[in-house]
Amino acid sequence: MSIVDQLKWSLRHSKRQALESILVTLAIGLGIGVIITVLAMFWSVAEEYRKLEELDYFRSLQIVSRAEEAQRQLAPIALVSTDPTGISWSAPLDEVLELQKLLPSMHVYVELSWLAYTNLLPQDENKEEDIWYGFRGNEIFLTGTLPSYFAFSRARVQQGSIFLLDDVRSASRVLVITETLARDLFGDEDPIGRTVPLSFDDSEAVDFTVIGVLAAPDDTDSYSLFADNRMAWAPVTVIPSYRSGPDDTTHFYNISVGLDPGVDLASALEQVRRECELLWGEDSIAVGNPLESWRESMKHMQRYAFIIGLLASVGLVIAVINILNLMLARVLKRTKSIGLSMALGSSRRQVFRQFMMEALFLGLVGALVGILLSYGFAVLLERGYGAFAAGKGGARVGLGIVMGFLVSLLFGVYPAYLGSRTNPVDALRID
């Protein structure tokens, strides 16, 4: 008997006991659907975590006052103080630069960002739609920062150069712009040395000089800020700050410490904590990392998913045991049929293969039902936690097929083995 004939035989017997077959496939499908959804989610979260580790934002430590940390609900990795009241804290530029000297292997920087306007770009009168990162008309997103930011972000200079610390100290009105913004402002002309008038809110325009153009990032670096069309950077001392100290100097309430790829986060955190203690004493300062905050939130989700997956696994095991009993009952019902088949020339291997075909058919149909259910579960996860939690469709399909084979082996091998060991003489004596 060929494999095709054996498959037809398995289908015919499954149809004869259609209700049992449907219940078997539904039980298998429900268990497999939940399990592969959970496994795909864990796989996807692990991949997302590896990607996030490479992003600049998640490779930086944030130094803020404890009061502000509590408002943001960050998960601090370390606290420089145990004072629960949250003493107000800020740092002038000199102290930020002093922290950089204490951390020579890291990149200490600050950021103040504003929307600026220039008459070199056409003004768009339609301001009804709020667009983020898709700037309208003559808007430019201007960030005041320090030169260490460009080293941390691995910016590539296409023309000119970035500004220096002397430009920061002297509040030089110089600009570093993206390649796309350079084309928007000046077309094919050389942008280096050109003047860009910028105004903030309703203030009068102030002239800035372009000293550098950053190259566009690689196509694989889709998260880079340097890929945005309307981005520009200037020394932080020229940005109109909304927070000023009592001595009429800009004070910063958030300092970032960027880490190079491969640097151990825990060790870097401990070093930053020590240097902050030396510089600011026992003030209430929190040192946090966004990656740790994200990881903590994912742990809660994974904990619930693990419990659900465990319950589904237990349910699937119980279903397999019941299906095993059902398959054994089917073998006993067909004892005379098996004996007649063997008397007519079927080998034990062929009988074993016939029952395994039936088990594989039920298992794979159940796996197909489980894969379809997993897509429904993935939609619920995507709505609750985001697209990354749903997992990839290819992973769910692959896991579903593999689990279908495994389940088929679990409930199919033993009944098939018993069927193949039937004695044809004894079988034919049965009424």
C-alpha cells in the first residue's frame, strides 16, 4: 500500500468518527494556539530587547532630581540619596563639563529643544493637523547640545565640522544641519558659511551660521535622529531656555551620560553614581536607564504570559492523554480489521504507518487551528502592548507545525505500535 493509499485510509477512518476527530483537533488547536502565541511573544520581546540595546536613547543614563524621577515614574537603577522628600536639584554648565572630566570614557551631554522658524523655507498656512517629525512649512526642530552628543551618536560629518566647546562657552550662533535640511534651505549650493535666520515663538529672527552638514545614516539605522528632514543642532548656550538659575545662567535639570556599545550597564551606572556623589554630595539625585524601565514593564507582561502558557501546557498535556486513550480505543475497535489487513499481506510497518498517518493528520489539523487562533490572540496582544508583543507570523507558523508533529508523536506512537503488534490469527477469531 502506497503512502497516498495509507493517507486516504486515515482520512476515511477520521471521517467515520467525525465528532471525535473534531473534538481532538479543537483540543489540540486551543492548547497549541496559546502556547505558540506565548513563545512567539517571548521570542519577539528578546529580539526587541537586542535592538533597543543598540539605540542611543537606551544606551544612556539619565541624571535627574529624585522629585522629577518620581513624577516621570522611571524605574531608577540607583539612587545617589535616600532622602524621600526629593530636594530640588539642578546643575549649571560648568558642573556638567566637570562631570565629563570625571567620566572621560563616557559622553556627558545635555539637550534643550525648540521649534524654530526661518523665512528660507516656505510657510504653510495649514496648521490644523498636528504632525510630529513631519514638520510643516518653515519649521525646524532645533536642539541645543554639547559636542559630546555627536561623539555618542556616532554622527558622520559630510561637510564642514561640528561645533566645539569654545563655541558653547562663547554662545556662538552656529548650526549643524542634516543633509536633507541643507538641500531644502540652499538647494545645490554649498551650505557651509551660509546664514540661516531663526526665530523662536514670536521673537525676532537671529542669524545662525551653518558650519557643518551631517551625512544621512545607513538605511538599516531607521531610528537615527539624523534621518529626520528638519533637524538642526546648535550650542546649548544659544537656545532660549525656559529654566534659568538665580545667577541668570542656564541650569539643567536633566543630564545624559551616553555609553559606547558593549559597555556594561551595571558597571557604568556604579561609576556614574560615585562621581555624582563626589560632584554634588548626598543630594537627592536619581540615575536611571530607559532600557531598565522598559525591561521591568516587559517582565510583568512576560510573567502573566508565562502563567497563561503554563496553564495552556497543562491543558494540552491533559488533552494529549485523553487523545491517547481515544486512539487506543480506536485501535481496539479495529483489531479484526487490522488482522484481516495483515492476513492479506500488510506488514507490521505498514500498519504502524497507517495509524501514525491518522495521528499526524489530526495533529497537523489541530496545529492549523492553533495557528489561526494564535493570530487572533496576537491581535489582542498588539492592542494591549504594541506590535512587538504579538510576535512574528512566521515564528508562529513554524512553532505551530513543530508542535503539531510533537503532539502527534506523543499520542500516536504508542497506539500505532500496539496496532502493529496485533496477532492476525487472534484478531480474526474476534467476533
